[in-house]
Amino acid sequence: MGEIIDIFNEKYEWIGKEDRDVVHKEGYWHQTFHCWILTQHDGKNFVLVQKRALAKKTAPGKLDISAAGHLQAGETKEDGIREVQEELGISVESSRLIDLGIRISSSGTPGVKCNREFCNVVLLEDNTPLIDHNLQEEEVSALVEVEVEDGLKLFAKEVEEVEGNALIEENGVKRITTMKIKADDFIFRLDPYYLKIFIMADRYFKGEKYLAI
């Protein structure tokens, strides 16, 4: 048997456990963890986005959440912090997570009846230098810093392209380069999820309250 995860009804009430492949095939509601990492340096504010590995079954090479994954059976939102260490190679305490609430996501992909997720969305401020991250090869091909102001303009469709510093790790050798980014480089989401994240990042860095997805 593969990875076992909790399943829920549409009211987010626990109804049991099931193999992850079965969950996706049958369209059961389940939990995921979305951690958006915020960082500051040189007087600027950034959101980290990861470029998915080219070998991924779904959305290979697309840009998305800093670190994310499925919560296993019995895990809580706080347990999801392991995804940050596994994918980006940094160790952080779950007490540092800033809760944005639950995002409801329902989508279909080839071979999946309907992918129904309760996404636990959090922010994490962490100022680890970009070069000090260690990317999980099978999951992440690059980690990119997107300046908050640039992200707002990009997802508000005020500009077509922005540029950010990117960490790439190949054959155990890390290097920093620049990467040009368009909105179409991100995983398609019907709702303005990415714009909302950059709005929340902007509010966070300004010291404003009432952060929610």
C-alpha cells in the first residue's frame, strides 16, 4: 500500500483514511499544505516560488508554491512544515507559521476523477540566503525570488514579465542566476490565488493585520 491520507466530506468532517492514489482516482476530499516563504534583503521584500522538477507527473517545470504537499493520515497543519525541510533543505519551527486559513480547491487532471483539496495555507518569514537552500532534486528544479511589488504587478496584469534571482542546483553544484517570469509560467488556477498571496505578503511586510486567503 502507498501513502495513506485522511479523507473528508464536503463540510471538512473526517470520514476515514485511504491510499493517496485511490483518493485522487475517486475524488475524495483531502488535506494539503501550502507554505509561502517571505524573505527580505537589501531593503526589498520577496516571495519565494519554486520551479517544479521536470520529472514531476503533474505540471512539470511550472512555478508554484514555495513548498507544498499532502498531509498524511493523522498529520496536522503544523506537521506540514516537514515539506519545507524536504524540498528546500532548511529547518524551521512550526510555531513560526502564519495561518491564512483554508483554501478550497477542486480541479481535474488526466487520470484523476476530481482533485478535491482543503489547502492549509500559511506564510513563513525566513531570511535564509537563497544560496543556502538545498533543493530536493526529484521535486524542485529552481527556487526563485519574486519581489512583492513585481508579483503584484504581474498578477494584476499590469506587466507581462518580471525578473528575479533564481537558485539552480545541478549535479550537486549550486549557482544563482536570473530568471524572467510570466504569469503563464505558473500552474493554472481559476481563482486569483497568486495575486492574493502577493497582496497578503505586501500587507504582512507593512505590519498590517487581518491576513487571510
